[in-house]
Amino acid sequence: MKAARLTMALAAGAALLALAGCASGPGTPAAPLPTVASVDLARYAGAWYEVVSLPNRFQKQCVADTQARYRPVGDDIEVRNRCRTADGTVEDITGIAKVVPGSGNAKLRVSFFRPFYGDYWILAFGPDQRWVLVGEPKRQFGWVLSRTPQLPPSELDAALARAEALGYDRRAFKTTPQTQPLD
């Protein structure tokens, strides 16, 4: 059970909330990464499905059905990430997110193993917040999450166009299959 929890923590996916946001490396874009002006955390709470993401080492065991659920807990946000692995099992991990002061709730610091926190920035919303683009300042990690398991192609294209406008390589995003609900 400990190994599964550790693996899922590293798979924070879909939102998913990147512990590696603290990493730096060559080729980091010089332009600051803008976020949305503000986020209503009560409205943001609930289930989000990963539609596409940039492949990363901490989600490599997740092959489908990656999902995140957010729930306010006092001044913090409980983060529950789940995904299906190649053998069909579901991995599950719960962490905590803290709002970065002065960010309009658009920048969060997330941890699945305190005291280690990573950046989780809300970069764009689709109409009626049906989708969200999430990333981190170095643009090494990114996700498009949706309120539904599938996102219409025109909306996914809009999300990826916004990611590209912010300095991401839209071709690097890979589809996350949503085959069966985890609820």
C-alpha cells in the first residue's frame, strides 16, 4: 500500500498538481507566465477530468481515467488525484493545496508529501469554466482539465491555442483516455 501511495503521489496528474514545479532547467522561457486574474475556489471545487497533458515522470503509470477532485478545507484545498494503471487498478492519493497570497487564488502550492510543494497555476478557463488550462512557471508541465470526460474538439483546440500563446508546445500535449468513470 505504501508503494502504491508513493507511486500515485508521483503521478499527481491531472491536476495533477506538479511537485516538480520547483525544478529548473535550460531552455526555461524568460517571459513570465500569466495566470487568470482570479479564481472562485468554491466554483473550482469538484471533479475535473484530464483531457490532455504534457507527459511527465510522475504520471507515467497512469494510462487512463486520470481525474482530480478539489474540496475546500478551511483556508486550504484538499486535492484527490486518481488514475487507472495498465493492469486496471486505480491509484489514489490525497494532498493539500495552499493559495499563494496576492494571486487572486490563481496560483496554488500543492503538496502530497510535506514539506515539498509544487506550483499549480490556473492559466485559462473555457466558457462557463467547462475546461481549465493548468501549468507552472517553467512550462515543463501542463494539463487541460474538463468538467466532463470528453471535451468538444473546438474547445480542446481553444485550450491548446491558449497554451501555445503562453509559450507551450501544443504538439507535446498527449491525450488522456477517459474509458470509465472512477466515481
